[in-house]
Amino acid sequence: VPVSAPERLQEILDLAVGKARQLREGSPATYIPELANVDPEMTSAAITLMDGQTLVAGDAAKHRFTLQSSAKVLLLSGLLESHGED
């Protein structure tokens, strides 16, 4: 049975969160109060598709997250679109 695009994206999102959980370097920024108080074990990611469906992986259901550096993702996607992966 072929996997639908949202199902495949969910698998990728779950994999990405799993890999992020393995990272143990660094610490939350203390100059941003919201981040200084966050449990570094909490990890989450979400994508909202063009049809409005939202895919979520990680701890979002049990923890609220602030949006930090979200503009960087938009910049990266624009650069990838105009210049490619390389």
C-alpha cells in the first residue's frame, strides 16, 4: 500500500524529532527569558500543510512552545528554492 504524502511527512517529522532528542550539546539561551526556563528535554516540531492539516511530532501536546528564529526557516526555504541544495 503506497504511503500518502502527509503520512510520509509525518514519518520524516517524527524521525527529525527523534534525531534532535539525541543532541546533547549546548544549552538554552539565557538572554531570552522564555528559553531560559524551558526544559531542554522538551522537543517538538510542526508543519501546517497547504490544505490546513497540521502534522505534529514530539512534546507539543503536553508542553507549550514559543516561536524562536522562525524567520530563519522562511529564509532557508527561499534560498533553497532559488539556489538549490548545493
